[in-house]
Amino acid sequence: MDYDSYIKKAEVLIEAIPYIRKFRGFIVVVKYGGAAMLDEDLKKAVITDIAMLKYLGLYPIIVHGGGKEISSLLKRLGKESVFIDGLRVTDEETASVAEMVLSGHIGKGLVEDLEAVGIHACSINGKDGHTLLSEKKIDEKGRDLGFVGSVKKVDPTLIDTLLDADFIPVISPVGVDEDGNTYNINADYAASAIAGALGAQKLVFMTDVEGILMDKDDPSTLIRRLNAEEARTYIEKGIIKGGMIPKTECCLDAIEKGVKSVHVLDGRTPHSILLEVFTSQGIGTMINSMDKEDVEDGLH
């Protein structure tokens, strides 16, 4: 019998004990997107990780994207996807397709996957219970993007009800305004708003990069940990640049809303969520507010 391999497995479990003890009972919001949604093996690993969080006594919430799937269906329908600075221009037909893909195919599919591993889950979107009260988003240059919205207010009532009933909420970033208009919302900012409204301990962004890098072309320059002030400085100095700027700004938005720590992970790495949350080294980048408690205990 290979006792060494069993001992190593035991050591991994022992390393996780302080993290399990600290985070048990806390809310963890996972923004699910990127390659981990498209590759079946990676998808299975994510579902397993989220199930493990639940079994260990945490309260995971999934907020998912689905841009590639929306574009694919629009193409099959003969409709071209139009983007302005990375934001999808959304007319009424596109908004309807987006809601169908996000709340239907993707949301219900994730519920089926979670139920298959013994976890109760329920798919909702921001229109349900007016969870995501939205308003029309106008970009920085004043351009009209159609039915693209930003979160005006989060009503956590329905989410809290699902958590109390032992369900994992699976949330599509589709919102509604006070006049009943439907809006497509950026999933990152929807996740940030939800995490802030619920007082989440952690917000996890699954991406297709290793995390935040000092040099975007060199994975070895991964920044393991930084506080909000450092993150803002890195943006100002141009260290954080390109597509990572809006992602980092979204992290900072969550910190300002009261989320304890935000994690940017490479979803292409199997079980990246467990590796980040339950090991001392972590695997991605963690941004926190540099609270005294975090500094003293050193826990991810």
C-alpha cells in the first residue's frame, strides 16, 4: 500500500481545517464564466468545488455569464452581434435572446449539474422578486447601448429565502427597471452588487487568466495578494491595464460595498476555487480592504 500518497492527502485536509473553521457559515459568491463554462471537464470541476463549499458549511451563490452562448444563438438566428468597447449593443430582440440563453439553457443546466451531485439549487434571474432593480446604462462617451443595464439596487429577499431553504441560488444577470423593461447586465458587476448586498465574505471571479499580473505576458509575475489601495495605484501606474482594468475596478467596487475579499482565479485550472479558498498559498490573486483581522490571521 502506498502510504505516502495517503499521508499527502491527509496533509491537504489538515491544511484546510483553519479555513473551513473560519469560513463556515459565510456567503461566497462565485461569478462563473469563461472557459470553465465551455469545457466539460472544467465545468465538472467547478460544480464539484461549489458542492464541496456547500458540504463544508459555506453558502455559495452562483452568478453566471454566457456571452459566447448568446452570440452563438444570435448567429444561428441570422443576427450579428455588435459590441462597443466590449459591451454588447442590445436591442429588444437581443435582450430576449440573452434572457432565454442565460435564464433558460445555462441557468437550468447548472441546476441540473448541482442536483446531480446531491446539492439543491434553484435558477432565478434579476427580474424574479425584482432582485436586480436596474436602470439603463449609458457608456462613458454617452452612447446608447440599448437594453444594457446597470444595477440600481439589489433586493436580497428571494436570495435569502433560497439560502434559508438550503438551496444554492443560480442567478442570471438579467435585470428589470421600475417600468418593467428587461436589461442585460454585465455579470461581473451583477456579482459585485449581489455580494455587497448580502455581505458576502468572498467574491470569486473565474477568468481565463492566471490572475492579476505585473506583466500581462508573463504568468510568473502573478500578484498573489494586494489591498484596495495598492490595486488603485497599479491601475494609475499602468501596471494593471487593458481588459484587466474593468475586472479590477469591479473587484474594488465589491470591496467598497463591504465584501471582505475578492479573488481573481484562472478557471482553466481544475478545482481552482478549492485551491484558492482552502490552501495557504492560494492559486490566483486576492484583493482585500486590508482590515486588521485579515492581516493578523493571514487567512485567505
